[in-house]
Amino acid sequence: MIKGLSLSRSHERLETDAIPAGRVLAIAFCLSFPLLAYHCAPGVVFHDSGEFSMAVASAGIPHSPGAPTWVILNLIFKMFCFGADAARSANLFSAFCGSLTIAFSSTFVYRLFGDRPRATKNFAALITALGLLSCGAFLEQSFMAEQYTLMTAIMSSMLLVLQSNEAKPHVKWLFALGLLFGLAIGNHPSQVVLGPLLLSVVIQNRKSLSVWKMFGLGFLGLALGLMVYLWLPIRSATNPLMNWGHPSTWKQFVWSISRQQWGVRGMSEAPTGFIKEWIKSFNFMGEMGFVTLACSLCGIVLSLRRAPRPLMWLFWLVVPYATILMLGHIRQEAMDLAYIHNYGVRDWHIPLYMALSIVGAMGVVWLLDMRHKVTEKARFATMACVSGLLLVNVPIRLSAESMHGFDFPKFYSEGIVSGVEKGAVIFTFNDNSNHTVGYQHYISGLRKDVYYGFGMPQMQYNFSKKPFNFEQRMEFMRKFAYNVEMNPLSIPMLTVEEVRTRPFYTEFTTNGDSTFADYLLPAGWVYKILDRKVTNEEALDAFSKHMKEHPEFYQTPEQMGIKHPDRLTREAMSYVHMRRGIYLSYRRCYKEAIDALELARKWEPNGAPMLFALGAAYDGAKEFVKAEDAYLDAIDLIPDFPGPRQNLAVLYFLGKDYDLAEKYAREELVITKGDKSAQKLLDVIAKERRDGRPAAMEPKK
């Protein structure tokens, strides 16, 4: 018997508590949903939200493994949204799932203390709800189209099923858990880690229930839940607009559900400091606040004795999930330190915050139990005080995370296409340009006169050897526009004549040959690919012309009247201007590059890649003190970020400060795991110290 778990005491208690617990669930949902819905974004948001919104709009398939549970439930939910567009309904669905998470979690805690006075169990439920409403990451994910509030809703519903099984064991609960398990996997593949939790229930009830019946019904429920994956080949065969991997064939279906879209690297190939940076992203104090965190720590300690089984449930819900998520991304190619620090992984952590909110409410009750002579009035006053402190924090958090009236993605999308000619072909590659602009283009009708697709042509061709001619255009279209594993869109193929005559535009990235910049003519935030080299004068004139025609796209947050831009807007705008700066740096137009990068800094002062690029631009302009400051700022933000130390070593080397040069070169060598350029720099420093002869070294771009 678990102390405090009143539902395990008697069947009568289960029946008498059923109605009050149902009321708690209904009240928690009905109060939280309008609140979350009000603060939802009115339309498409940045990053994967745009992709998921496109999937809802087209009843399609987002990135592998397709999130069929999320898509199917969204399509059902959209039918009750009274004409709201797909992005708005998908955002509201996240609010709906966030409210379910609050309701299920509060009800779980209420039932946990079902034998306590009404005030105690009501306050415990209230503290749980307020803890979640005080969590910044949970609120953000409740305001935009994403998978994570559905994840927490399923997890918290599993807690209620586990609790009911504890009160009165029955094989039907194993069926329910299996079904939820399958749906959870269909929402996000990380939920396979919930398997041991279900196995623990079988082990726990092996003496009172038939093991074979439990396994049989559990697997039946799991099989029914996993049937959502049939959505992928069935829907893909109809060629919806969003159709990642086109899994209508067996080969592509396996490709999709096995996540072959994402490259894999060895554990040893992960960036130095990856785990340290990942652990820093668990911002418990910043996300949850002091009150919830303090209560949670008390709850964890006291649960070890008071309610080990509910604590075990919470442990198996979130700890393996958090662990496998970190290990999985250690092995995922292109997942670097800047991604964790700048792009943000706060959304991935909200199951942990949910569990801590639940444990926090439990901790308040059990902390008061430690004072045996505490009166009911004192108990009431203490719990009311904790609730009040959390309640004061809720509007502050809501205001900070609110997306009510958030229409910046529309401005961003207009910026991307503002310099593009009519009838152009434009291919983008970063999440915001692909997903956000893709939704605005295909669903909201932005620039219907252009052919818009996702792709990365600059990573495939060496423009120093041959221009972007007709043959390369055809090769590009075959590799990206028509390759089912590269292109998520079911868009009509261009004719040979269209490929030959239409102008091509793309974004600029440094992932390919640096000489690619020589063939790009600026067209606002994107670039026209020419079949000849572009002069610096042409590039600067093109930028100047666009800035005069569209000054609104080159403003600081203050000039736009935005006092505190949200993290998504900061990241999106900083990235645009950072890429402009890097393009200009490659062309050795350092003054203009510095202007672009300083504008990027105005939007996001804490971007290590941007500071590294800014340092390199100051380096090229021979403003070495400012270059040094930028490199050091980048290192302060992400201590293991590769690049700034090598450039600092070059600076100090040229200034004949060999001690500092050697120090930073050695540190860079450790961070980059023996990078050849870092080793070469160290060798040059050692040689000059030994021979006393100067050697020329170029900074790393």
C-alpha cells in the first residue's frame, strides 16, 4: 500500500472520489484552455511550426517519421475550429493539449491525496496547475504548432491510468496503457522509452492478474495505437502538398519510420562539450521559477518514502526520455553546440517540467506533514501562500511568452521574397525560410508568381570550375526538386523550357564552396544565381538598391518599435543579417559586412556564430581590438565553440604574443579533436618561437 495514494485503499473510495476528481479535471481544463487559446499565435510561427501547419493544411506528412498521431488528431480538431486556417487551428490544438496536460496532472495529484481534507487536495491540484502555467517552455509550446504538448498530454493521461490500476488492478488498464503507448510513439519516436514503464506494471500485478492476459491486451492496445502509421502510405499515395519522404512505397515507408532522413555520426564524433552544453539547456530555475523548483526538490526527497511508486512512474515517464533524447542528438549529424545554444532545445524538456510540477505539489503537502502539530488553518494558509506566489508569476510568464497577435512571420516571409523577380525559381534551405515562407506561399498565397521549393544547391557544385548553366539547372532539379528523399513537397515539375529560361534564386550558406558567393547577386535577403561572376560593385549596388526600396527590412528592433523580441524572432532576423555579413566578408567588403553583422547583433546579442563572423569581419578590416573582443564574447557564450580560439591564436601570433597564441591554438586543437588547420597553426607558432622568423597565417573564416 502506498501512503497518500488513497485510491489503493478501497473500491468504495474509488467510487466516491470519481465525481469530485472528474470535476477537478473539467474545471482545470475549462479554466486553462481559454487562457492558453487567447495567447496562441494567430497564424504560422517559425521553425517546424510552419512545416506542421503545412501538414495540417494539406492533410500531409511532416518530417520523418511523420508524426501520424499528431496529424490525424489535428485534422479532427480542425473540424471544430469554425473555419480557422490550418496554422491557427494547429496552434489551438497545442493549447488544447496543454490544457489536457494541466487537467490530467492536476487530477492525478488530487486523487493522490483523496483521503485528505478537501482544502488540501484542492490546493494540491491548484499548485500543480499553477506550476505548469508558470513554466515558460510549457507555455511557449502551448501557443504554437508543435508535438510536445500532445506528448505531455499522453504522458499525464498514462499517469491517471496507472493510478486507476493501482486502486483496482485489471487487465483493461494494460490495454489502455498499450493504446496510449502506441499513440505516443506515433506522435514522437522518443516515446519508445515508455516500454519499461508498462513492463513494470505487468511485473507489479503478476500475482493478482494473468500475465498472459496483461501481455496480450497490452500488445493489442499497442498494435491498435501503432496503426496510425498506416496514415503515411495511404495519404502519401494521394500526393498531398507536404509529403516528406513520399512513403507510399515499402522502401520509402521504411526510410521514413526509421528516420533515415537524419544523418548519423559516431559518439566520438560529437562536438567537444556537447553534453555540457546540453545539460546547461536544462534551465530549471529559469523555466520554472524558485517556488516550483524548491517544492519539487522537497517532493522528490519526500516521495522516496511517502510514495515511491508514483515517483517511479514519473521517473520512467521522463528520465529515460531525457536520456535517449540527449544520446540520440549526440549521434545526429549537424547537431552542434550553436544549435543547442541558439536554436534552442527548451521544447524537448517540457516533460521534465511537467513531472517536476506534479512532484512539487506533492512536496508541499508532505512538507507540511513533517510538522505533526500543524493545524488545518496553518496548512490552509501555507498552501494558499504557495498558490498565491505561483499565481502572481503566471501573468508575468504569460506576458513574456504570449504569441497573441504574433504576425512577425508574415513580415519575415515578405522579406525573403521582396527582391525576387516575377516567374522566378527560388529554393531555400533553413527551417524558417522553408517552413514559414513555404506556408505563406502555398497556403496563404504569398507570391503565387514564383516557383518555390526546398533545397541546397550550393552544397553540390564547384562554381569556380563551371557556371550555373542549363545542365546544372537540370541536375539540380533532379537532385532536389524531384528527389523524394530531399524534397518534402509534391509540386509540379518544371518543363525543360522553364528550367532554361527562369531566373534561379537561393539563400547563401557557407556549407559549400566559398567561391559560390562569386556567382550570387544580392536580391534582398536571397540571391540570384548568375552564370558569370558578380563584381563587388554590382553586389554592393544591389544591396543599396534594395535597402532604399525596402528600408523596413534593415531595421533594428528599436526602430521597429519592438522592445523585447521573442527568441524565435531574434534568431530568425539575426540569421538573415548574419548570412548577409558572411557573404560580404567572403567578398572582402568588410565595412559593409560589419554593418550587417552589427545589425544581426542588435537582434540577437548572444549568438556565438554571429560573434565569430563579426570577429572575422573586424579581422579583415584590420580592427584587431574589436575582433579580439568579438572572439572572446563568442567563447564566453559557448566555451567549446570551434573557431574563435584559432583566430585569436592568429591575432596573438601576428602580434608576437606567442604564449597566448600557443595557449589558444592548443585549446582549439582539443576542441576540434586534432583539426589539421589547428595543428598546422600550432606547428607554425612553435617554429617561429624556435627560429625567430615570421610566418604568415590567415584567420579562419
